[in-house]
Amino acid sequence: MPKKSQIARWKRPAKFKTRQVNCCFRCGRAKGYLRDFNLCRICFRELIHKGEIPGIKKSSW
């Protein structure tokens, strides 16, 4: 979990567009971020296993 100061800094508008940091809205993780879902890879995987994201299922072949 990131510190509260880091979360506050990420939510503040960036001085330059390239400095914008995307982070997961559930846990605040900045790495492994999926833009389509606004989630990190770990939270995305947990929600898929629970079946809470409609239209997506774990693949197996």
C-alpha cells in the first residue's frame, strides 16, 4: 500500500502531462496498471476469479 502522501500527489493535477501517474483505485498500486479497467493486475485477477467483472473469464486451454 502506498503512503497517503503518495496517493495525494497522484490525485493532484500534474505540472506536465507526461508526469501523470495512473494508479489502481482499489489498492493504489502504480505498477502493472490496466487502463481499460483502472485496476492493477493483482486486483484485476482477484475480481475475475470472483466473477465481478462481466464479460471476462479466466482463459484455459
